[in-house]
Amino acid sequence: MRISAFRKAHFNAAHRLHNPNWSDEKNSQIFGLCNNPHYHGHNYEMEVKVTGEVDPETGYLIDLKILKDIIKEEVENRFDHKNLNIEVEEFKNLNPTAENICYVIWQKIRAKLDDRYELSVRLYETPRNFVEYPA
């Protein structure tokens, strides 16, 4: 039987959307308030979706405790209460947009998850603005 299991998680982080190759004026025009040089924060919510075949011996698709631990180690411990631009290596040279954050999270979890599972990450920057990878 093929099925999907979900795990929700959250983290709080600050960031600044900024392209160093652009003028301050262009950055302000494109990113608006998100270009604040003093940064701004979000209460990010995320859903991690794992899809695959149920193990006939356990009845599990995946032990959700394992998924919880991967999310805690790879996402919450790395991103929670951090300034993404300054404190998270992946964003030193990558603009921490919701799209890029979602993709980095997907990469981190994918690296720890067994290949037999399909993986999708949905990241909510606000209750009304969210992204998903893969689309």
C-alpha cells in the first residue's frame, strides 16, 4: 500500500532579502520591507511529507519519531532563533527567500532520509504565504 505521512514543525528566524550585486535603491524597490538592513523575523511553519510503501511487518510507512528527530537535527537546531543571513552557512551567499529556505530544508532532510521515500516540504513564511518543494 502506498501512502503519505506528514510531520509539522516550526522555527523562528530573522533574515534580510538582499542582492549584493544591486544598488540599495534596487534592493529596496524589489524587496521592500524585507530588505531592512536591520533584518526582520518570521515564525516559520513547515510540513514535511514522506510518501512510499507501508512496511508489511511494522505497518509503518516511516517511524514518525525518526522523521521528528531528522527535522529537529537538520532544521530546528540549525535555523531556530537564528539570523539566517549571518548564522546559517547555506545562506552566507544565498538569498534566504522562502523559496531558497524551503529548498535548503528539503536538501538537508533528503540527505538523511532513506532513498525509498519521496519527500516534499511545504514552508509557511506567513499563514497566507507559503512555498513547496518539489512543486
